[in-house]
Amino acid sequence: MKGTSREAVWWPGGGTGTLGMTGKMTTAVLLVTLLCLPHAPATARIEDRAFWYSQAKGHIEDILAARRASNGYAKNVILFVGDGMGISTVTAGRILKGQREGQSGEEYRLSFEKFPYVALAKTYNIDAQIGDSSACATALMCGVKANVNTLGLDHRGKFEDCMSSYTAGVTSIIDWAQNHGKSTGIVTNTRITHGTPSALYARSPSRYWEDDAKIPDHSHSSCKDIARQLVEDEPGKNINVLMGGGRRHWLPLTDFDREERNQRGRRTDGRNLLDDWVRDKKARDLNAEYVWNKAQFDKVDPRHTDYLLGIFGYSHLDFEVDRNKGPLGDPSLVEMTVKAIQILRKNPRGFFLMVEAGRIDHAHHHNNARRALEEIAVLDDVVQNALNITSVKDTLIVLTADHSHVFTVGGDNTPRGHPITGLDTEISDMDGKPYTTLLYGNGPGYAHTTPTGRHDLTGFNTQDINFVQQAAVPRKYETHGGEDVPVYAIGPGSHLFSGTVEQTYIAHAIAHAACIAEDNSHCEKPFGDDACAAAPGPCPSPDLPTSTWPSSAHNGGR
């Protein structure tokens, strides 16, 4: 709500609405008009009974149309992951964006909330009631539950036990897609070696082994770090598009970072993996580019680029509200996603792309709700831009979260349209102090920090971008939540996403919809088959020659 003034407006028939910066004159004109027309025919309030009936009818029609369109097979798949995006985060993000657009907010719909199919996914891990990102990502993208802080391993993989990873490794959606000749990509605003993206290509007993310096001495010669697996091993070395942050895990201790010039790399093996990535692509005669700032990124021509590595930050990329948008800054998550699609869609066999809005999670860990919600607004824009340049006739889009957070939206009959990042309209009936609509169960915003109890927020600008919400239990960092997370889907195969499911189900449902599963007998239909001919998506053809996809951009699979 930065820079926005809002006024309550009484509407005929009861209830309140809000106006933005149109000002008091608009309000006055509205009220005068109403007073001067006492005998005018009564006009139904926008949210009368007819409105809700009409809205429901339209939604039913949309669902029925979507059901028909969800038949067939997905040539392309885009998986969006809002890291830490629980249902309360979606609700608050929806209201914030709606209020920013001049609405009361509650009635607003984010782009992915318009998807016709929704499910709930259970996020526990093999050994944990409350999941962590790496194990949840393994479930989500490998189809197998894992132990906390491990990635790309099944139940046999034990945290920091190098030897356990030898037999526990599993494959991911990216493996499956590459094995079927599809192009693949990862876009994130976290480090590319972080917990969520690395589950797609690495098999590690510790999510923290992002570079070799993190691996214990006794395991140093036995287990590869995550960054090295990405550059050297399959499927990592065959991923067409990789964009995110984390240069520190690619550079040796002897090298200073190009952007943060007082920071060195963290690798102890003396290797510069950025150079190694470039050398590998040149050795294979591939059309590849490495970029590290926005100016270089903007010059990349998707028509002539088949492999793109963009590592734009020393660590994570900045939150969108803090991002340097200049030529030496970073591209936005929207820009990275659009360019990734432009590169990947050249493959006639299709593509798989995972896009992570990872900084939602980081803001929540600091009880900084405003930044978390700003990242939801970014994710909404990313999804809408992806929809604009793809077709739901051949592209399955799934959006979900790896886990939730202990984040709540609450109040005592808080009025419609009240600023979502503001104080509730009522004060506590116990200590007589105000409280915010958005609160946390634990974290650094612990509320009872004064001798007289909870800190008094009177006079605080709770809508400031740096405001830290109050929390009930003190912790250095706020924790994840254990409730189910939403799964939204649209496009071919989207009807598979309904009900309450294990998080592991999502990977298998995607594979089924895209015909990249272990058993694809449901896809083996001749072109003349009635069911296939009626489907909006392309019928898979086992006879499509690989040569139709330029060899310089073809993914070598396992």
C-alpha cells in the first residue's frame, strides 16, 4: 500500500468499499449524487444476490470448459514453486495486490487462482512432521519422500552420511524429460544450488554441501558438492537454461566476485566452475552463453542460444523491491522466465521448466511479511507472463509450494478493505495494545520484549517495507508450517490435480500428463485414435525424429 491513501465509502444497501488516490472530491461527488437522486430507480449493489449467482454460474462454465481442455497430453510443462507459500500467504498476497489496484482486495484473484484445478499436498518428510525445502523438493520433483536436509535421495539417504547416498539416489522430472528428448530449464531468485532447485539435478546427503568447502574432510574424496554435480553430471550438464544466484559456490577462494568485489569465492579445490561450464559447452560445440548482469542478459538472443547460464548474484538475488534494475543489476524473475521459455520452446519435442519464487520463504523467516507479500505479487506477474506466451492447449502449468510458514491473517471482524499490512481496527482485550492483521507463531519479532509485556505498536508504520511483524515465541528465525499447501493446475492433464495428495504425487502426475513417466502406455495411441484426435494437446509420436531438433541444443539423456 506504499504511497496510497484510502477512504471508506458507504454503498447503498449497506457495506463498505474503498477508493484509492482519486481523492475526497470523488467521494463527495458520489455522496452528493446519491442524495440528489432520491426517486431514481434503485440500482443493485455490485455484490447483491444476482452478482453472486452470476459469478458462480460463470465459474461453473469455466470449470466445465477447462475439463474438456484438460484432455490430451502436455508437450510442455512449467512448474512454479512459491517457496514457503502457504494458503495464508496466498490470501494476504491476493489482498495486497488487489488493494494496490484500487479494490478492497478480498475479492481479487491472482493469475494462478483462476486455474480450474486445485489440490492440497501434504508436506511432511520421512523423518519430520514439519518439512524442510530440500526434502520437500525431492518429494515434489523426484516423486519420493526424503529425510530432512537431504536432496535427491530416498529414505536410505541419511543427513551428512556420504556413503548412504551411493545407493539412495533417485531421478527427477528433469531426468525424465531429458530422456524423452525435451529441453529443460531452472529459473530461481535464490542460489541455483539452493535446497529447492538442486533437488532436480543433485543427489546429496546434505543440502548445505553447495561447494566443496562444506563437505567434511572424511567425505571430501567420496562425495561431490552440489555445484560440481550441476556442471559435471547428468542431468545437470544437459540442462539448457540455468538462471539464479550463488556465484560464491562456483568460484575458488583465490577469485574475487565481479559484482561484490570484496567477496571471494568459497571453493577450496581451486576450480572456477563458471569457466568449466563454458568449456564443456564449447567442447560439445553447443550454442551457449554465460552472463552475470542485466546488460549481458538483455543481449542474449533466444533464437541463437540453446544453453544459457545466468548467475546474477554472489548469493541469493535481491528481493524485487530492492533489486538493482540498472545494466549492472539483475534481471527480474519475470524477465528470466520469459527468456527461458523463448529458448526452450524451440524444441519440437517440448520442454520442462521449473521456476522458483524462493524469496517468499526468506522474508517469512525474518517475520518480514511485507517483503514476502511483495514476492507473491512478483510470482503472480511471472505466471501471467508465462500464460501470455504459451498455450494451455499444449502446456501444463502447475503452481505449488514446498511448505508453508507459521504465518496468520486474523482480526476481530476487521472491516472489508482494511490495509492488509496495517493494524487491526480493534485493540487487544487483554493488554489494551494494538496488533497487526498479519502475525507469526514464532520468530525474531517476538512480541514480549519490554518489562511491561508486549511492545506497543501505537505510532508505528506497520506498512513500511522493513517492518517486522510480532511473533508469539522467540526464535532467531521463524520456522516452517506443517499444514498442507495448495496446488493449482491448468492445461493438458490438469484434471489430475485434485483432492488431498502426497507431495510425491505431483511429480508422477506431471510425468503422466507429459508422457515422460516409466509407464507411458496411456500415450501410445496412433494419430487416428479418436480420443487423441479430440484432445487439444499434441498426440505423442514415438517416430518424431530427434534430428528435427538442432543437435547443438539437443539434451543428451541417460
